Amino acid sequence: MTEATAATGECLDNTLDGLNEQQQEEQEREQSVQGEEHHGTVGVRIEVTSAPPTATDSVELVAIDGGKQEDEKADQTQQQTAVTMSQSTTKQVTKADKDLPERGSWGSKLDFILSVVGLAIGLGNVWRFPYLCYKNGGGAFLIPYFVTLFLAGIPMFFMELALGQMLTIGGLGVFKIAPIFKGIGYAAAVMSCWMNVYYIVILAWAIFYFFMSLRADVPWRTCDNAWNSINCVNPYDRKDLLCWETLGVNGTITKICSLNSNNVSVTDLADPVKEFWERRTLMISSGIDQVGSIRWELAGTLLLVWILCYFCIWKGVKWTGKVVYFTALFPYFLLTILLIRGITLPGAFEGIKFYVSPNLSKLAESEVWIDAVTQIFFSYGLGLGTLVALGSYNKFNNNVYKYVL
């Protein structure tokens, strides 16, 4: 009994020790299974030997793949999270889209064409271009003008319109394609702002002249007005003045004319057109130290032009497209009237002859070429972001190349 008991106790001890070791191994394997549950199916075979060493009984335990089920649950959770985030993002984008105003487009292709024509043909072609031709050798100025037009004007004109049409954004944001150059967009916006202020002041002067011309005779034709000086004489009456030449103090010959019982040098004679501009329209003071008073007539015409400018754009691009039917075609009407009036004035033949027989020696001067480039950029509005904005209202598949040419 004692030996049997001892043998039984020893066997139990061995069995318990074996079971403890098996439990430890099982715990370790369960921990390893939990660490590898995201790596696929894990099979575990545990063999337990009974108390008698000679026994062959064994127990096979197969771990069921719980990791796969947990993976499926995790995937479902991730999918639900992704759907929730997607719905949230969609709601945010939809809300942002609702907050943004709808970007308009031209009502027709003719609206776009006339808008671009109205930008290119304006006051710069009426008064600045003839002055530059006169200053830079007459018809000789046309050579650098057309060279600049084909080498710089038309390519940049097309590039800005195409860039705006592709990105559907104005001149301020178009440089987002290259953030390092976004300062150019801000600079162009500032330049465009100053250019608009400058142009509107000129339009205010033009409106003032328009109102002053609504009478039987324009006031700048004669010298019988209150603002004219005693040296004022009409250019057409100068040929009837009694003039002679006299020897000056330094031995120079000076031409003197008799005007209003006074002897006046030819250089001191005043023109009624110039005096109307300086002494009636602007009322120029004697110096910077005398600011003068506000010209209420010009302030009124300036306010009128700003109001007209507002009503040209207040309903969006479709309304502006209808306004350009007048603003784009009126300069051609005005140029036609000025052409007919110009060729009927005395001395018109000399002016035409000046254009026909150009002074080609002026082409050697760099200033002539600089003036030609400046006029192209000035009249076509290049580099100001205006063309980019006009092109941005086109449809994406619009053939802008065709209309630029």
C-alpha cells in the first residue's frame, strides 16, 4: 500500500507537473495566436500524455481560426468608417458648393468677341496712337508696331485667353499653377486697379467735353471767352496777323506779331484749344503750393462714369456681354467720324503726306521701339489679368485660337 501509494503519488505528481507544463505551453501558444490573428489561419496540435508513461492516449486540440472572423469584423468597421467619412466630406463639399456663387459664362460667342474687341480698341487707339506716330517718324512707327504685334502681342493675347479658359479662373488666382509666381497675380491686380482709375478719369474728361459741345458752337474754337488770355489767337487767323522779324539781344532773330494793338512774340501766342483745357477744364494753378479748389463739374462727371461702370457689370457676365455691343462698336463709329472730319480740315493733305513719307531714320532710336512695345501692351491689356478673366467665362472646348486670329 505504501509503495503503491507512493507510486501513485509520484505518478500524480508527474501528471500534475505535465499538466502544468502543458497549461503554460497552451497559454504561451494562445498568446502567440492572438499576436498572429491578423496573419491568417493558425492550427495548434497539443498532445497530452496520461500518468502512466507507457500510455499512448493523446488528446488533439485544434484551435479554430478566430483571427479571420475578427479580420472580417475589422474590415466591416473600416468600411463603415470610410463610408461615414465619405458622406461627411460630401456634405461639406456640397455645402461649400452651395455657398459659392455660380460662375457665369458668355451668353454667346459674339459677346466674348465683342468684349475682347472692346478691350483692344479704346481711347488708346483714338488719342495715344496718333500721338506716338507723330512723335516717332510718322508711318515709320508702323514698322516696329507690327513687328511687336506679331512677335509679342498676338502670342501673349492667345496665351492669356487660353489660360483663363482652361483654368476657369481670373487673373488673381491663375498663378496657383505655379505658387512661386502668385505675386505676379497680385501685382497685376494692383496695376489693373490703378489703370481703371486712370482710364475713368480720362472718361470723366471726355464726358465733360461732350456736355460742353452740346451747343451751337464749341467754346474752344474762338478766343472770345472769359477764360482766354490777351495773347490768344485762333491758328486759322494767325496767317492774317501783321508779323515781322527783329534782331534780339543776343543777336538772335525773333518774329513779332501785332495782336490787339500789342507786339507779341510768336512763341507767346496762345491757342484757344489749349487755353480751354488748361484754364477752363482743369483750371491749373500757378504751382504745387496752390492746390486750388475742387472742380465740381469734373467731380460730377467722374461720379457719373463710376455709376455707369457699376451698371455695366452689376448683373454678371451675361449682362456685360450685352453692354459691349455698344462699348465695342462705338469706338469704330467715333473713329469713322474723326476720319471724315480729319480729311476735311485744312492741312489734311500734309498730314497724310507725313504718314506716306515716313522718317525711317527714327528706327535707329531705341525709344521708337520702346514706344511700340508699350503701345501694344497698353492697348491690348497684356499682363494685367484682364484677358485671363475674359477667357475664363468661355466654355472649356471653345476654339479660342480661331477667335484670337
